[in-house]
Amino acid sequence: MDLLIYSITPILIVILYIYFKDRYEKEPKELLFYNFLMGAFISILIATLFYYAFNLLLPLKDDTSVLQQFTKAFCVVGFTEEFSKYLIVRYYSQTHKEFNEPFDGIVYAVVVSMGFAATENVFYVLEGGFSTALMRAFTAIPAHATFGILMGYYIGKAKFSNNKALFNLTGLLFAIIFHGAYDFFLFIDFIPGVWIGAFISLFIGIVLSRRAIKKHQLSSHFKV
């Protein structure tokens, strides 16, 4: 039971952080809960199916190949996980009537991402214990949050733009790039010291995420 609490607590902290950053017109809690569940179950299912297909079509078995680890980080993990979240945000969240200001893109993308991260985190923590929970609370969970914010920033812009497809796909691309970069540097840990690149990419993602939050706060349709 304690491990489940350790798994979920950082997820809830991120969701509450984004919820209170939505200053002017908060989203219905029930709708946020539905988005979270869809991230936790539907996105995970979609990602699992993609992983299975990739393993059949593009088997990557050499853990010491930089090229294979690059392909795994960006084309398999980054694309698969972010695309599975994107489908929910784009075709469920963005089409809802409550999605009525640009900041809502960030809110829904983060909530879906945290649903995905919650399921993933439970499995990792139950296997690895408290040390894994602590490490992921300061690495993987903030990483998933930044991927969601960057994706959601552009999906929020897309909702109120004539270039919907361009902005939507830009959000997906940014999430894939930052997710891929973060994982790539961790995957090539056989090169001494290169893991620091993961934290540099995460830091850059956090900086950009903070800017994205501020921009959409300022552009709220409900700001008085």
C-alpha cells in the first residue's frame, strides 16, 4: 500500500500544480478525471500495441549500438508514448466544449500524461521499491509533465487557429523530441558521463514549459 502511495503522490502534485495554474476558468473535475483515466488505460493500451508492432517490425537487440538506441529512444519510445497521449488529447479533450481557452491544452495534455505516467510508475515502483519511487518523483514524472505541457501548449494554440493541423502536429513533435532526447541519453549509459544529457534536456524542457504556461495565462480569454 505504501508503494502505491509513493507511486501516485508525485502524479497528484503535478496535476494540482497545473490545476491551480489555470487561473481564470478551471476545468470540470469530472472531465479531468475522465482524461486521467483515458491516459492511464487507453493510452497505455495503445502504446502497448505499438510496442508489440515495433518489436515485430523493428527489433532492436544491440544495447551497445548508439544508432539502435537512438532509434529506440525517438522512433519507438518517444513516438509511441507521446502519440498514444496525443490521440486522447487531440480527439477527445480538444473537441470538448469545455476546452475554451488556450491554457486548456496544457491542462488536458498534462492530465492525460499523468494518467499514463501513473500506470507506468506503479509498475516500476512495485518492482523497484522506495528508491525507485524517489528517483522517478524527481526525474521521470517531471519529464512526462514537461512533455505534456509542450504538447498541450501547441494543441491549445491549435484550437483557436486556422492552422489546426500544423499546431497540433508541432505539439506532438516537440513532445517526441524532448521525450526521445531524455531517454536517448539514459539508454546510452554505456558511454561514461553521457547520462547528464538527460538532465540537461529535462532542464531545457522545464524552462520552456514555464514559459509556455505564462504565455497561455496571459492569453486567456477569461482574463479580466
